[in-house]
Amino acid sequence: MKKITKAVIPVAGLGTRFLPITKGVAKELLPIIDKPALQYIIEECVASGIEEIYLITSPLKPAIKNYFSKNIKLEKFLSSKEKYEELKLVQNISNICKIYYLVQKEPLGSGHAVNLAQKYIKNEPFAVLYGDDLMSYDKPVLKQLIEVYEKNDSNVLGVKKVKDDLVNRYGIIEFEDENLMKVKSIVEKPNIDSAPSNIASLGRYILKPEIFNELDNLKMTNKEYQLTNAIDNLMQKQDFYACEFVGDYYDIGSKFGYLKANIEFGLKRDDIKNELQNYLKQKY
Ligand code: UTP
């Protein structure tokens, strides 16, 4: 079985749910306390054994590549001021992992974005992480998916139960065998009445390279090539298992999800926790 060492992170979406800020700032760069959301996701990759990351970026979001690139001027400045702690912080960002940037000229959907990595991934299974789906965890969520892949030698979806009123926001899975967590199909944003379950696929995938055949032959729905549709097609030919991961999930592409992530991450940070707790207690 091939080891999972490559990850694709699509970050070229327009973020229309988070306007107006996303007119000028990529949602994936919005800070959770003091670090961009995307940095946490890249750190999750590194902690899960990923060695190469393919970021699918947009010409409208040049700041993403700038942030993860070396900034010699800033490093020289920090060095001259003997700010060595800050220097290390800045250097660690550009040394975090081998990152390759692939440009999606137009936002034609998550499936189109992932397919741009085809010639670099070639014939290997790989990970996909959505750049606006942030996880907090004890064990990295991607690592939990990789363990399911290693057990079954299969495609894997990261999933969690969601409340009934949220079912119409996600790809919802239908089980072939719930005890084995074997998945039969996935439906994008169903109504609660027609939804096969309330188990949602949440922005973490391990995919076999045959997904690229499905992406090459995919039809547009709602003017986009949706990764979920290609996954559903591949499910008719290959095994998919669900990994109900342990950890919390935040959709930082939505305003409330972003706010929640900042509060929850703040409550976990030793340097902020007490002040934030006291503030919330006193005020509310
Ligand atoms: P989303 O559907 O959450 O992103 O895609 P979006 O299209 O930016 O969202 P809204 O609805 O307009 O607010 C999940 C991930 O896939 C990327 C996004 O940047 C996000 O990280 N994506 C989406 C692309 O890279 N290309 C696309 O064409 C669409």
C-alpha cells in the first residue's frame, strides 16, 4: 500500500458567504487569534506525515503565496533589532513544508481545483483538505483518516454527525454498512426529508488516483465542477469508508463558524484563556 505523502488544498474560491472582507482578503488567511486559518490546516498536514502540499490558488489571492514565502527583508530587519523569537516565528512559516502553487484561473468549483494537481499527484493516493474547514483536535484529523486508509486500503471521507437543520449545507452520506462505516453514496446539500442520514462529509478526504478519471469526465452542476459528484461516481467502482473523526470542526468560510473558531481556539490558548473566560463571564 502506498503511503500518503501528498496533499491538495484548494484555496481559490471567492468566499461569497464572507463578503465584504473576502473582496480584499482571502478567507483562508483570516486570523484565528494570530495565525491564518490556512496555517493551522498546513500544520495538520505536517503533523499527519504529509511531505508535499499543492495549494490551488487564485490570481485574485496573491497574499496566500506571499504569506508562506520567505521574506528576507523582514528577516534582516528582525535580526538587526535582535528580535530572535519573532525571527524564528517568521522563518518557521516559510520552512513549514514543501509547498507548490497551482493557479486556478477561474473559480470553476472544488472538483476543477483538485483536478489541477493531477499531473503532479500522478498515480498515488493523496489527501484533500478544504482551506476553509478548520479542525481542532488532540490527534490530527488527517492522521485519523490516514489510519482508516491504512486499515482498508480504500478511499476515506472525514465525517461527523450534524444537526437536522444543517443537513442541507453539506455532502451527506448514505451507508452501505454503518457498523463497518462503509459508504454507498453521497448527496450534495439534500433537504432533511430526502437526506439519507445526518452524517456529513466535512472537508477531509483520502482519494485514490482514479478520482482523476472521474474529474476528467465530470459534468457541471450549478455552474461548478463539484468534487462531491466525482466522489459519488467513484463510489460506484471503488470502496469508500467514513472516518468519524474525534475533534471539532469549524466552517471558517461562514461568519458564525469563523467567530466560533476564534472563541474556541482562544479558550484553548494558555496566554488568552483566563482573560477571555473572565470577559465572557462578566459580560454575558
Ligand atoms: P467552498 O465552496 O467552501 O468555497 O469551497 P467558496 O466557493 O469560496 O465559498 P462561497 O460559497 O463562495 O462562500 C471549499 C474550498 O474549495 C476552494 C475554496 O477556496 C475553499 O477553500 N475552492 C472552491 C477552490 O479552490 N476553487 C473553486 O472554484 C471553489
